[in-house]
Amino acid sequence: MKLPEAPQAHSPFWWLWERFTDFHTVAYKASHGRIGGRYSGAPIALVESVGRKSGKHRTHPLIGVADGDNLVVVASKGGIDRHPAWYLNLMANPETNAWWKGKKRRVRAREATDEERERLWPMMVEAYPDYESYQRRTDRQIPVVVLEPA
């Protein structure tokens, strides 16, 4: 059975989603993570990025899982055919900030190695099972991003 496609990058859905995430970010920061600290039961990390072209600072609420001192997030964008802009921006400018459990910390982003991905992907799917269907929707390998203390 073929899965329905995710809204593609040009879809108005993503404009609406960005307005929702703007509100989510404000509520999270104002409440120190008490509001917006979870989505569908999964914990949320706020991850900042700087646009590689625009230079604009943005904050992204992403499902996150702690792995020791590291945070782990997934660049799924619902399984569309290209990586989300925040992922490309983090790979270009990996030194950033992340909010975890209401506290801001300095981190350095990198893509998980193949060996790490093998261990981390099931952990992320356990936190948010939809990731499995997102991966089936796309031919690209959805990146797993490790946020290490900087």
C-alpha cells in the first residue's frame, strides 16, 4: 500500500505550519518548556539556526531525545522529497543554541555517523512512530542530527 504524499515544500500547509511553530516557540520559551514541551507524547527541543543565505535567526521546535549529554533530532519534514531548510542551515552553521526541558544550552550540530544512526533511528521512532512512515514516503535517507555540547 502506497502512503499518501506529504505536502511538498511549496504547499501552503508549510506556511501555516511555520505560524504554528512560531507560536509554539513563544509559548515554550515563556513557560520554560512547561507549555509546548511535548508533541504527541514526544519531548520537544527548540533548535536555533542561522539561514545560510538570509542570515536570519530562526527557532525550530523539533522532537528530541537525550542520548547521554547529546540531544538527537530528525530532519524529516514529514517525508517530503528534500531536506528541511533548518537542517541545511545547521550543516552550514553548526554552532548554535538548543533549548531542552526549558533550559538553553550551546550545542554543535552534526549528522549522525552510519553506526550512530543505526542505534539512534529506532530510538527516535520509539519517541515518535510517524518517523517510520515518513521514511517510507521518500527516497532520501532522513538525517538524524546529533547536537553535542559546545
